[in-house]
Amino acid sequence: MSEAMPRVVIVGGGFGGLAAAKALRKSNVEVIVIDRQNHHLFQPLLYQVATSVLSPGQIASPIRGILKRQRNTTVILGEVTGVDVERRRVFVDSMDRVGVAVEYDYLILATGASHSYFGHDEFEPFAPGLKSLADAVSIRNRILQAFEQAEAEEDPKRHDDLLTFVLVGAGPTGVEMAGAIAELVRQSLRSEFRRIDPTSARIILVDAGKRVLGAFPETLAAAATRRLEKLGVEVRLGHGVEHIDADRASVAGEHIASKTVIWTAGVAPSPAGTWLHAATDHAGRVRVQPDLTVSGHPEIFVVGDTASLDQDGRPLPGVAQVAIQQGRYAARLIRRRITGQAALKPFRYFDKGTMAVVGKGFAVLHSGWVNLSGFLAWMAWAAVHLQFLAQSSLRVSVFVQWVWTYLTGQRGARLIVNYHESRSWAKPSIQDAASKGGNGREQ
Ligand SMILES: Cc1cc2nc3c(=O)[nH]c(=O)nc-3n(C[C@H](O)[C@H](O)[C@H](O)COP(=O)(O)OP(=O)(O)OC[C@H]3O[C@@H](n4cnc5c(N)ncnc54)[C@H](O)[C@@H]3O)c2cc1C
């Protein structure tokens, strides 16, 4: 479209999109990053916001701020709703306009994933998933409100369902959430209530699989299970959830009375495949070529959670490192094309390893031949996660909070915040005040 400077439009300022944008900073291209959120979110620490360790501002940064020194890059807050592959443009709904066409020479789609309820979308209102900051704050509210509601309830018989937390899905997010809720109730909340004993709370982790952390080696899964059980988490494997409503979750015919069910199971990709009318895998992720482009469209790249690519006969996992490495690869390939250099070798993911935390001071780590569990793995987990936060100010703030929480058990953001405007019922209007003799109080 443009004569001199080719334009690269990147949809999504998550791990993949941001990595691509940064890799293009010295290139002779115009970069436009479009995201429906104004911030880049560090999803691996979302569970710590949901369990009150960190506050939202400690795991997210404005995309505009991260890219402020990148003169060739413009950031647009807007939601992409479709792609016209023939005329090379995307359609964007922004704050006050609908369907604005933004043209591109190269397009990188890095739109991530959302929750999948495996065909049971009716569970969603009762079992929220954890994907965004809003989800994390909403889950934090639910967990903390359950304790407040139980404390206000005089009848002890009605405490049980309020203090039963069910987590559906024993992958890394479910395991991390379960461990963090256990620490919350046994450490931070234990001495603050009078009518209830927070340590009596039940935390139940359910999965249809035969073990927790299915993607980890068996020894690490067993170590994580032992640790969870030591923290008081009930691990129930081999049966999926059959039903969820406002009062219960049903597993293997048993009705577990619970007011707080959290969905930590499946993910569904963004609708990028529908926009492109491209081939997708069984989960709906766009099948990409070995160079991450879409078949028949060498100018369109799809990276990260919304792309599907096999390596050594197995699909690449939906993790941050895949998205980052793919984002960088797409940027390098675009640079080479523009400068007339030879194409790159097909994309190859370099697996640096996977980790999951199970409560305070304990993690499991799998990297190549190394399988580690315990405190050392937790130190490695902490170092890696600090390193990958988007800005140095966040690294300092999260590090200080972790040390504080580790030493004192106190959490950084144990707040119930419902995001609606404050009500004015406590403040009478000027007219009311005048009619009641000036100070607004009933005479
Ligand atoms: C709770 C949780 C814990 C996780 N823990 C780990 C972990 O410990 N280690 C690990 O490696 N991975 C972890 N992951 C997975 C990891 O976060 C993802 O693999 C990674 O974020 C994928 O990067 P991405 O760029 O594809 O998508 P994302 O990082 O999700 O970014 C997608 C971006 O696209 C934007 N977007 C989406 N649709 C549109 C649209 N239509 N228009 C405009 N913008 C749009 C979104 O706002 C978002 O900013 C975790 C994920 C979750 C949810």
C-alpha cells in the first residue's frame, strides 16, 4: 500500500505481538500495534492478583509506555473485528468509531486465547475463568466476599458452602491457584475472623485427567500433588465436572456445595481463523506454515496462542516463550523480505523449560533432562518471572512484595473492589438538604 515505508500492522500487544513490535524497532517500516486493552498483561502472575498477593498494576503496563521510545511505532486502542485479505486491511472498532479500515503491507495476528468451557458455556456465569485483569479482580472479589459473607452469617450450618472453593482444571493455573488460596486461608486470614475459622475452608482441585500438571513428567506431578495435599488441598482426579450452578459443582455424581467455582481448564483461540477463512486445527487455532504465514498469504503471520504449528510431530504448547519466539521470528522474516535478503529457515521453538508454583517456597521445574522440585525450583521460578515482567519498575515492586509476603504472610492487595460508580444515597441532594432545614438530616 505505501510507497516508501512498508506498514506492519500487529494485532495484539501480548507476548507475541510485543516481541514482534520490539524486534522491528530499528527497521525501516511503519509499525502499528492495535490492542483492545491499553496494557500488556503478564498472564503467568494473574493468579497472584486473583489471590490478593499482587495488585493489577504490578503485572500490567501500558503498551504505549513500553513502546514509547520506538519512533516508528504507533499504538492504537481498538478491537479488530475482521480482516479483508484481498484488500489488505483490518477493521477496527475504536473508542468512538466502528469498522475503521487500517491498511497493511504485512500483518501479524497475535490475538491470544480466551476460556473454553468444552461445549458447556452455561457454566461460565458460575465458574469464571482467569485470562484478563478484570477476571482476576472479579475472582479476588468472589474469594474475599465468601469469607465476609460467612462471617456475617450467624448460622454455622451455612458456612460450609461459602467456605468451599472448587477449581476445575489441574494444569499449571489450577495448581497455582489452589496452592495460593491454601496459603491465603492458612496464613493471611487465619486470625482475622471471629465467627468462622478460615483454616477450615475446603479447596478442591478437580481434573478429568489421571494426574495434575499433565504436561510435566510424572515424578514432578506426584511431587506437586503431595505438596498440594500437605497444604490441605483435596485433589480429585479422573472425573470431569458434570454440572455447575450457583450453589454446587457436580463431580462423579457427587454434588459439592460451593458458592465459588473457578474455571482453570481449557482455552479457546481468538477468532483469527474465521477472519482469514483459513484452515484451523480441532481447537480453532490457525494452521500456519513452517514460516508462520498463512497458506497462500505470505504477508500474513499468525503467532502465539492463536496459531497452530507442529514440531517433531507434536503441537507447540500455548506458552509465553512460544509466542515471544514466534513474534521475533515473524519480525525478522519481514525485515529480510523488505531488505531483499534470503528467507529464514523454518521456525523452530527452543524450549527453555516449564515451571509451576505450588504454594509458598515450592515449585516444580522441567527443563530438558532437569527435573527439580522444592525451594530451588521456586527460586528459579521467581527469578525467571521477575526477568520477564515488562518494565523494571514492576520488577522492583513485585520483588519487594514477594519478600514481604514471604516473611510476613501479608498480601499486597486484599481488597474487594466492585467497579461501579460510588452511590450517592448517603449524601442527600442540595434540594433535600434545603427542604430539611439545611443540614440534610431528618429532623
Ligand atoms: C492464568 C494464566 C497463566 C499462565 N501461566 C503461564 C506460565 O506460567 N508460563 C507460560 O509460559 N505461559 C503461561 N500462560 C500462557 C501465556 O500467557 C500465553 O501462552 C501467552 O500469553 C500467549 O501470548 P499471545 O501473544 O499469543 O497472546 P496474549 O499474550 O494473550 O496477547 C493477546 C493480546 O491480543 C489482544 N487482543 C485479542 N483479541 C483482540 C482483538 N480482536 N483486537 C485487538 N486486540 C486483541 C489482547 O488484548 C491481548 O493483549 C498463562 C496463561 C494464563 C491465562
